[in-house]
Amino acid sequence: MYSGIRQNQTNGYGSNALGEEQEHKGTVISISVPFHELDLIEEMDLQARMECCSSRSHYFRRLIRRCKADRLKAEKQHAEWSSVWGHK
């Protein structure tokens, strides 16, 4: 379905996707989806296409980055409110 890493491909951050030893430096993780929620896989694929992601992995990383940004924003806002109103 998706092509592998090409010899001259970059990782999207301006550096080579392959390390000096010409081997992949990433990590593979697996997730478990319970039988009664298998429809989430189809929904994930649909959401990935709607966000123009090239793969499930691409979508998952984008989702994590977005959630991280939301969390950091909430932590900053909480710190600002705490400094104004004090800790209770």
C-alpha cells in the first residue's frame, strides 16, 4: 500500500531519513484494538485521509503532536491563572 524509504528520501525535518549506517532509526509500536471497537480502525483511516496523511503512522504522529500542543497550552494557561489567583 505504501512505498518504503527511498535512498534519497528525507524525513521531513531537513535531514536524511537514514542514519550514517544507512539504517532506519525509528521505533515500531503496536496498538491493541478490542473486538467491539474494530470500527475505530475504519474511522482512523477515514480521518487520516481527511487530514491528507500518507499513512496511519503519519496520522497518529500528527494527532499526538496536536494533543501535546493542546496540553502545553492548557498548562501555560493554568500557570497564568494560578499566578493571578493563587493556589487553592
